[in-house]
Amino acid sequence: MADPKGFLNHGREVAKTRPVGERVRDWNEVYVPGSLLPIISKQASRCMDCGIPFCHNGCPLGNLIPEWNDYAYREDWQAAQERLHATNNFPEFTGRLCPAPCESACVLGINQPAVTIKNVEVSIIDKAWETGDVAPQAPERLSGKTVAVIGSGPAGLAAAQQLTRAGHTVAVYERADRIGGLLRYGIPEFKMEKRHINRRIEQMRAEGTKFRTGVEIGRDIDAMKLRKRYDAVVIAAGATISRDLPVPGRDLNGIHFAMEYLPLANKVQEGDFVAPPITAEGKHVVVIGGGDTGADCVGTAHRQGAASVTQLEIMPKPGEDRAPHQPWPTFPMLYKVTSAHEEGGERVYSVSTTHFEGDEDGNVQLLHLVEVEFIDGKLTQKPGTERKIPAQLVTLAMGFTGTDRENGLVDQFALELDERGNIARDADFQTNVPGVFVAGDAGRGQSLIVWAIAEGRSAARGVDRFLTGASDLPAPIRPTDRALTV
């Protein structure tokens, strides 16, 4: 513990964001470049080096947070990035995108603002890239075994990198035209510039991982034929089926799933389009869903020049402080103002959409809603609260219900599903089909990026043990582990 009084001498400071008027005119990350490094040493000194660091429990990766906080305080960036990479393949992803359950579990957070763990993390890894400390780690020898990874999101990439470094020959299959999964096309550029993905992919290529884009297993290649071609298969296809809203008027033009809308905006940044086929420009936009994906739609609509943006959430507005039934160190449901919300728009809670209304050409124009409340645990409409709001573009951001069943992947493998519709797996992340493993949201259900990386690392150990009889690879979680909640 470098500074025993650090948490007494310094308050919490977070990354500075660029002015709203500036950042909504571009797609660059919202934070002021270089604003963290001058303050991060003091922020890292606030870590108390607890006897029992509950941040380890909050983080499914088991990140060695007190250790790299100490190194960051001392500005020993080389040692800091080594400890960071010891448990996390892609800290530049989690440092930008993770909601930081580690901070919710920070012991300092019992009676003070928690340590800015996420900001320290991203500072360490950005410094490591800047100084050239992130280098390929090619295996010393090859095992002669081959592995196919289906899906290139965080779970698939983590599994692929771990298995490649263990000496196996790994090929990653991605149905999109670029590697990255939802990191590439589901996360807007203003939250994470895609250069961060690109340089990791180049590192993985240098280590020996192969990538095959534009190939959908189940449609382009039969799943069982793929299994016969490789010694093992890891399914990391995600939970990509969007939850729908079956109300009258759903078939009107202008109503889209968030994952139909967001990727097109990202493709503009990739140079595929001059303008997106679906745009919010000049339109009254309604986003249904109050989570992170909904916030991504809000920020995207602002940058496209929406006339107005309204975000609807069926649940009540959360409090700004921990509720008594969500005590430390659990991850609480709090009212969160993201950078997208800072940029404008209206947020409406405790409402449900009853139907949509369109014009004579079949384009959505109005959304009808009603206030709701929970009575005896049942969602009930409040009489007399019906109203309508203008809606010329509606995005549905209500979460995901499971992995894709239409492409044939699940049926061709004859995979068993659990009671929630996810692909079932045993303690080694292996499915009912020998040699076929599953990692990430396809097996866990919709979850966080940090859980996806932990799943990929853990599944890699199961694969390595299946191929060689033993494994030294780390497995930070079990398939049955869940977030720290009450």
C-alpha cells in the first residue's frame, strides 16, 4: 500500500468529457484525450489495499486490482500492465465499456465514493499501447490440435487468444464482414473507437490466430462438418435474438430493433456508407428500453441530428443512492446518467407502449403509451394516464432472448438447451456434444462484457483439458457463477 492516507487526502475524480456541443458533431470518444493520466496516480492511491479486496468478488475476471492500483500510483506502467493482463485479455474494452461491478464492491465505497478502478484500468492499458509494452505472445510450440471458434465477440476472442497461446491452431469464424461481434457493430464509435479492436486483432494474428469473416456456421458451413474438420469447437455466438414488442402497429415502417439501427451507424464510420440507410436526422425518435443499448441509440440519434429523442422505460426510475435491499457489495440498480443522456433528450419511466399509429403511407408517426405501476408484484396500467407522443423513428432496445436458432447451428449440432433457452454446458463448458464447448451469452444469456471475457477464458481451459488431458490455463468462473446480487 503505497499511500496509507491516499483515500483520506484525495477525493474521487473521473475522466473529463468533451463539451456536448463539440462531441455531438463527431463520432470520436466522448472523453478529453489525455485527461486521465495527470490525475490517475492520485486516484490509484485511494485504493486501501484491503485485507479482503471485495473488488475481486465484484469482478468475474478476478482482476488483481489492488496490485495494479499500487503500480499505477508508483507510475510503474510496465508492471501495472503485466498484472492487468494476467487476468484480462482486453482491458481497453472493459475499461471503456464495463459498468464496473468492481467499483460497486469496493470497500472504500461503504462510506465514500469508490476508487475509480475503471479509469485506472484504461489508463494503464492505453499507456501500455503508447509505450509498445503490448506485444504478441506466440506459443513456444504447437500442439498439433485445431480449434474452431464461432463468433468474434469478447468471449470468442478471449477463448481464441488463450487457446492460441496454449499452442493450438485456432480459427475464428464470424458471420459479419469484420471481426468484433457486438464490440464492432453494437457499440457506437463514441463509446469505443474501433481502432482499439483493430490493434488487438493484429496482435492475435501475429500470435497465430486465424480469422474467417463473412462465414455463418449453420448456413454457409454445416455445423457437424465443421466439428469433423476440427479437434474442438467453441460456440461464442452470443445472444443475438432481440426481444420484440408485439403491439398493434409494430409492422409500420420506421420501427427497428436497436441491432438493426446501431450497426448501420457504425458502418458509416467504417466507410461502407456515406449516410446510414436508417437515420434519425430531422425525426422525432423514441427509444424503448432504458439500458445501455437504449443509451447507445440515444447518443447515435443525437449525432444524426434528431429533432427530439425520448427514451421509455417500463420500470420505475431508480434512486441515486443504494436501496436498503441492495447493500454493499452487491451491484445496485442506480439512476445512471450516461454521456448520451448528458447530450439531451427526455427519459420517461414507468410507462408501457400500447400501440403505434402511422400515416397513410404506412410510416410510424405516433406512439401511444400508458403509465404503469406494480401492484402485488404485477404490472398494472394506471387508468386515465394514456397519451401519445410523436415518433417517426422507433428503436427497440429491450434486451435479448437467446442465441440464433434460425441459422441451423443449434439444430445441426443437436445441442441441448437449458430452462432459459441457452445452450446447456457442463462444468468444463462442454455441451452434450463431445468436443463442442460454449462460452459467453450463448450459454449464460445476456450479460456484461467482463463476464463474456471470463467465460471465454474459462471455456478455453475446458477445451485445453479436453485436447491434452490437463491444462494450466486459468478459469476465473464456473458456468453456474452469477453476479454478486441479493
